[in-house]
Amino acid sequence: MVQWQQRLKAASIHFGLSVTVAAMAAALVFGLWYPYPYREISGGRELFTLLVTVDVILGPLLTFAIFNRAKPRSELRRDLAVVALLQLAGLGYGLWTVFEARPVHLVFEIDRFRVVHAIDVPEDLLSKAPHGIDALPLAGPTLLAVRPFVDEAEKTSATLAALQGVSLSSRPDLWRGYDAARPDVLKVAKPLADLKRRFPGRATEIDAALKGVAGADAAMYVPLAGRKSFWTVLVDPTRAQPIAFMPLDSF
């Protein structure tokens, strides 16, 4: 009975430490790599939760299984160290996976916004990012836009690449600063009133998304393509600056 109590105590201590480390990892992931709304749009929350839950549960279970005061102290320390190393390796691999899949840009592409993830950007095009644009930023997505094609040949080549899975937005050689594209965004953006007419049952939710935003009634909207779902970006009517996001397919 005493042995089981000792095992349970050791596993509980291990669990507490694991939760603390997981909380620190969550602050990094959701505070830096997947700020709202990208934790939802890009599936970051589900991926991180799955990886960390397995890691947090598995470590204490292993400690519960191997902990035995009857073992020589050196052997017990070795066993616990192996468990800790395995757990840290699993957490490290999970964080690397989440890091590689992180959103790096919100790109305006012709008539929509698209979220681009680090894994989407072809390595052979990284060096072709325009001067001043970080191809793979660490601190959350930046606003960019796809530039106009220089000729029909480039348009054909980019279209063929898109058919093979390389979207226009994920190509650094087609990027430009968002400021230059603001007029184009406003040309395709539609009035907020139209969105409410299309989705009358979501009108309250739309208003809630814009609560506290100055000039909300004049806001406009543009569809957004995410990794697994479609959202809507609500933009300022003068600067085309995103001011709110909604889990609403407005295509």
C-alpha cells in the first residue's frame, strides 16, 4: 500500500511539473506563433493540444510505473532521468512540428485573403522574397499582398504551379507590401450590410465581432481562405486594415 502511495505521489509531482512546462510552451505557441485568430484558422490549438496532452499524460504514467523506493538510488535517478529525457524529446518534437506549421503571412490574393504557413512556402523561392520582407517571420503573421503578373508567361507559370498545390500567396517571388494593395482590397471588399443580408442569422455575431471598433457600421468584408476552413475578414473602409475576423464562409 505504501509503495502505491509513493508511486502516486511521484507521478503527481511529475504531473504538476509537466503541466507547468506545458503552460510555458502554450504561452510561446499562442502568444507568438499562433495569435488569435490563427490558432483557430490554422488548427494550431488542436495540434498543440493533442501533442501536449499525450506528453503530459505519458510522462507521469511512466513515472508511476517505474517508481520504486526499493531500487538503488542511482538506478531510480537514472530511470527518472530517462523518462524526463523522453518526455522533453517528445515535447521538443511537438513544438518543432507546431513551429514548422505556423502561420507566417496573411496575404491578399486577387479577391481574398489567404493564410500562408511556413510549410507552404517553397524553399527554393525563399531567397526571392522582396527586400524588407521576412519570408518566415517568427512573431506571428504579417500582412502582404500578391503583386500583379509582369506578363502572360508569368501568369501561366504561376497558375500551373497553383494547380499543383503552390498557391500564389505562398510564393515569395510574387509578394509585395500590403500598402501598395490597399486600393485593390477596397475594390473587392463588400459592404457590411451585404454580409448581414446574406447571413441574417449571424447579424448579432457580426456586430459582436465589431464591438468597440470605431466606425464599425462602415466596415467592409473580404473572404479568407485558411488551412481547413473559410473565414471572413472585416476591414476598415479607408485603409483596408483588418479590424476583425469571423468564422464565416463568405465566398
